[in-house]
Amino acid sequence: MTELFQVGNRVIQGHEIPALLSRYQLMPQFLRGIIIDGAIADISCTDEERQAAVERICQQLQLTAPQAREAWLKSQGMTLEQMEELAVRPVLLEKFKAATWGAKVESYFMTRKGSLDQVVYSLIRTQDLGLANEIYFRIQEGEQSFAELAKEYSKGPEARTGGLLGPVPLSQPHPAIAKLLSVSQPGQLWPPRALAEWMVIIRLEKYMPARLDEAMRRQLIDEMFEEWIKTEIQKVKTLQSLWSASSPSA
């Protein structure tokens, strides 16, 4: 027998749900939730962690008063027990991430370090080679500052900041610029060079190598988790019906 759901005046049959999730672009989010539920099914937390999680979500949603909590539960169509499960879910997920990828962070950091290092650099771009050379020599001879000349002559948005860009990950600039910055010393000024339709002048201001501190550990664990769950979603792709109607025997 097909299960029926009612939303307002509309009756929805169970087999319609996958198509509706796809129509409303909710399928990836739904599959992500199902996969996470499976991943954290065997993870547990203490009563203290559960209580702290509930208090935290009540603070975030400003549900400190019992009346406010009841009103919110009613608006969401949830029970108190369901709210507690919602609150504790991120705690269980963080435990799953740490247990699965915590020991892999150091090696992953080394493979990613080149793109995690950050730089602050200055840039001037112009389509006039003669002007680019003149600007370069003015900076080199100390006739004018990089910032002054960038504001006056640079043709990109960096003109508003006196040519200064960053801090940004070394992977963010154009690959040719990133390669140049990776072999630069702070304060090193490079002569004009062609980049697409531009002549660019670049100076490294500051190089900030990535450190595997606690914030970086969390970022990398989150990256590995996101790659994993993306792969898992691709494996599943959509809901599959396990039930089909059969004609009753005569």
C-alpha cells in the first residue's frame, strides 16, 4: 500500500518524494544528511556534552525562555527529543571527523602546504609597455612609491588599495604570479612582464608560511570530510525505490 502524505490541500504519494526533492534542489542536501546519519550512528557523547549542545542551540536561537522554546518547536513541527538530537548532531559529527581524519592531518598538511601559504603583494597592471617600464624605474629609483603609482596608473581594482593585495593563499593569484611570488624575497621588485593582455609589475611584501595550528587542523579535517562526503553522494546520486506494487494472486 502506497504511503500518503498531506501538505495543505495536496496529497503526496511516497513514490513522488524523490522527484520533488530533485525539483526543489534538495536531493544533495537530503543525501548528505542520510550519509552523515549513517556515519555517526555508532558515535556517542556524554550527558554533559549533550546538555551543553542543547544549551548552545538554545542560545543561538534565543530560546532561553520555556515559552520561546515551545513556540519554536511548534513552528518547526518538532518534539523536544528531536530538538535535542538536532543539537547533539554536530557534536557527534565532529567526533566522527576527528576519529576518521585526525591522524591523517599532518601528511595532508604537507601535501597542501604550498597552496596554504599566504602572501601579501603589490601589483600594477597596464597595457602600455613603455609606461610599465617607466613606472618600474620610478619605483626602483625611489622617485615615487609603489602605492602612489598604482593609484595613478594601475588599471585593475588594486588601484583602490595602492596596488596592495592580500593576505591571500598563494594558490589564489594567477599561476604565473604565484610562481613568481613563491621564489621572491620580501621587498623584491620584478620588472614588467607580459600576462595575458597586461604588463604587470609585482613586488612581494610579506610571505606567511602556513602553520599546523588548531585552526588549520580543523580546516584540513573539514576539507578531507567534504571530499569524502562528495564522493559518497556521487556513489548514491538519488533515492532508489525498494518497493513495487504487485498484482494480488487470483
